[in-house]
Amino acid sequence: MTNKFDDKNKTLGDTLRSRGISRRSFLKFCAATASMMALPPAMIPKVAHALENAKRPSVIWLSFQECTGCTESLTRSHSATIENLIFDSISLDYHHTLQAASGHAAEAAREAAMEENHGNYILVVDGSIPMDNPGYSTIAGISNYDMLMDTAKGAAAIIAVGTCATYGGIPHAKPNPTGAVSVGDLIKDKPIINVPGCPPIPVVITGVVTHFLTFGTIPELDHIGRPKVFYGQSIHDRCYRRPFYDKGLFAETFDDEGAQKGWCLFKLGCKGPTTYNACATTKWNNGTSFPIEAGHPCIGCSEPDFWDGGGFYKALSMPTENITQTALYTAAGAAAVGVAAGALNRAKKNAATKAHPNTTIEDLEK
Amino acid sequence: MTEIDFLNWVRGPGFQIATIIFVAGVLIRIFEIILLGRKANLAEAKGSEMSSGLRTIVTRSVPQADSFKRSTFTIVTGYIFHIGLFVTIFLYAPHILLIKDIVGISWPALPTPVVDAFAVISIISLLAILIHRFSNKVLHYLTNFEDLLVWFVTIAPLVTGYIAFHRIGFTAPTLLGIHILSVEILMIVFPFTKLMHAFTLFMARWYNGAISGYRGVES
Ligand code: SF4
């Protein structure tokens, strides 16, 4: 391990320089970051200055009920990306998957980082927390809940990464066997930045960290805790297939003429219209493409409960339940009730006819 | 409850509840009407009931010259919004998908901008109808709560659908959820109000025609 204290006193600029990152590529990174965060170009020097002088912040990364896909998303992105730059420049003091230490040594590292940086560290969480039985997910014998609550106490800010940590995600899908909840469900007294996605876009994760480093504040969030700069517009709003949607030109199958011509994927189940994320603009794999560009409808992975939307290939206008069955059962029942009601009405009518006294000639002559 | 929860609810359990009330309500009412029956007509039949009944279903849909002159506004706006409703409900691609999912059959859709135009025209004519209802003294006098309720539940899906398509104001899941909810309200109100005319209309016309046919007179 490198000397921790030396590292801590280095600024981010020092670190980048010692890694041979030129001023030019650093400024390029700042420009890219500023544009990603929708900041005007005039802000680039400010971003550069702030980042250069930022002390390497301590980051504690907790992984609960998750698949490690979020970490994969971040670390498997192309080597020369800005997200790697920034992640080389923080002090990642605890991360199950990435740290060398394990068991008690790992926990000791976490506790040391918490103590040393109390009130200043950034807590990143991926994965949901099981509330039914703490035994469903433990780390070094500590339940996820205890570890989260304990670590959150001294955090300056919490970044919930991935749909599991932000909204419960896959573990929270019906019938939610572990009683999974999100970070925001448990922690109410700290700022939480939600960075949903299954997994989230790497540059969005780093963008949030960069924002925090640059301004020392959390970015502006929407009503479900997502940074507005990245989650302010829906996929549908920025989708390049949108003109086809507006005209009503849809691919019916994955290989028909419409699919080949790049028509809208709404009929194939696209959740783009109700999904807020930056995929259509930042794209994936170093800006190569995003799912819709690759011909697959958006599955809405950055929205709460995206697993319970009735199926990825069911169009948004279709019901999520089996309405045919509901209608048939109801019709059968209603037919029976209708016949019974009809019989009752008839009986009533007949009784009324019978009860009606017949008037005879004699009656009239009286 | 997040907005996606809300959307999932209206697409799932909410739609199920609305379907049960709609299907049960409509069927029970139709069964009741049909099973009530009529007294046997002892007079000799002077013509066919069936052909006259069927013919009347069609002929009564065409306004007669003098009644057209008397209520031009009502008939024209009425036709416009009924046609508009038909187009927006049955010829819009996402709606056809919904029908296909439930009934299993589908047909080609109109281009979305055309449907959009029909929606706008329907909304305008429904607004005009309401203004007319209040500006005409007799109509105003005859107006009761049910009329207003029926007007509201009819225009609501058109307006919410238009807003949801153009994504005005709120976020998309909320807008779509509200649109679907407005349709569910329409489905629930349907069997218990004069909206039932969508089904009973043809029965009534057939019956009128059939009576005349039996007597051998023109209907
Ligand atoms: S492919 Fe999806 S996001 Fe793109 S226009 Fe069609 S429905 Fe919208």
C-alpha cells in the first residue's frame, strides 16, 4: 500500500500529474465534464481550478444486495475514459470487489477511514438492503442495515449507485422475498444523490462525484433524488428514432422492414417514453451507442420498479395484467347474474299482472 | 408511491377493476333488458321484423332533413365528436396494441398526426357542445348532474391523452398514468349512465324497426 498520509495531502492535480496526465488532457477532461454537467464554457476554468486543488476525498463504497454490475460498469469502461481519471484520483478506502484486503482487515480499513475523515467522506452504496431477515446479506457478520446506518453517520454525502440502492431494484421486484429497501427508504437525515440505472452510465457516476469535488455541494436533484443534469430528460425526448414515433412508424418485430429502417421500437415494448436517463445523449461504451441504437427497446432500468412493468416487451399502452382472463371470468359471472336478474324481473312482472284485478261487464254496470 | 408505481397500478390492478365493473355492468344491463321480453303479439304479421329492424339501425343514423334544419348544431357537433372518438380510440397505434393484447385482433393504424388532429377537433366540438348546452335556455333547463358527468368523463381521456402524447407539464409516467386512469373512470361510469347508449342504441333502433316491420309499415 502507498503511504496513505502522503496521498491524502496531495491534490487531485498532483495525482494526475504524477500519473503523467498532461495539462492538455486534464483541461479536455474538464471541458468534457463541464459540458456533461450542462455548465457554460466559462465555467471550465473554475472546474479545472477546483479539481486541481481538491484533496483526494475518501470514498467508502458499500455493496449490499447487488450483482456488482455497477462496479463493472465503472471499471470496465474503456481505459482512457475520464471516469477512470477521476476514479484514480479519489481515495477509495473500502470497496469489497476492488480492495486487496478481506475479512477483518477490510473492516478495519473501513473503520479507520470513517474515523479519520469523519464528517467528510463520501459514502457510495450499491445494492439494496434486506429488512425481512438481516441474515439474508451480511458482511463480516455485520448486517447490511447495521453497516449502512453506522457508515452513513459520518458521511458528508451519500451517493446511491444503481437502481437497487436507489429504488430497491431487482431484489425489490415482486414478491420482494428479502424485504429489500433502498438507501433513501432508511436514511432521511443526509443528502442522498440517487444515480439509478442497471447499471448506471459510468460518466454519470463520475459526473456526480466531480460535481461534489468541484462545488462541494450536491447537484440539483429531481423529485426522486436524481441529478437533474443527467436525468432531466427522458430517453424518448432525446431519442433519434423519435421522428418515427411522431409519424406513427413502428417496427413490429425485431427483423421486419421497420426494424431495418430504424423505426420506433414502441410496439416492441420500449419504455423510453417513461424513462428519465442520459443514455440517448451520453451513450455507452465510450459514446458508441445505446440500447435503442443497437435495435433493442429501452427497458426503463433507471426507473423505480422497472421489473414490475408487465414485461420488457409489452408496449406501454398494454395492461400489465391478463385482462382477457379478467374480462372472460367477469362476463361469465355477469351473464349468470343478468339471467337471474331477468328471471326476478319477469317473476315480478307476472305477479303484477296476476295481482291486477280484471274488470268485468258486471263491474261496470254496478 | 412513485409515479412509476402509479403507472404500474393503473396499467395493472386499476385496469382490472375497471374491466370488471365495465363488463359486468354492461352485460347485466343488456341481459336484463333482453330478458324482460314483450307480450306476444296476437295480430297477424304483415311483414318481416328482422329486415325492417336491421334497415332502421342504418336509416336512423342518417339525420332527416327537417330535424337537421331544426338542430343543425347539435347534429353536426355530435357527429364530429363521435367520429373523432372513434378515430382516436380505434385507429391510434398504441390503442390498437391494447385491443390486440386483450381481444387478439388488430388492424392498421392511422398516422399519428392525423389521429392527433382528430383528437383536437373532438375536444373543440365537445367544448362547443357544453357551451351550447348552457347558452340554450331549454337545454340548460333540462341539464342535470348526469349530463355533466357524462360530458366530463368523455372529454377527460381526450384531453389527458393529448397532453400525455405532447408531454405537457408533468413528467411522462404521471401524464400517461393520469390518461389511463381517466379511461378507467370512463369505463366505471359507463354502465350506470346514458353512456350505455353505445350498446342500447342499436337494440332500440332494431326494435323500433321490427315493430313497424311486423305491422307492415315503413319505419
Ligand atoms: S424507440 Fe423508444 S424512446 Fe425512441 S422514439 Fe420510440 S418509443 Fe421513444
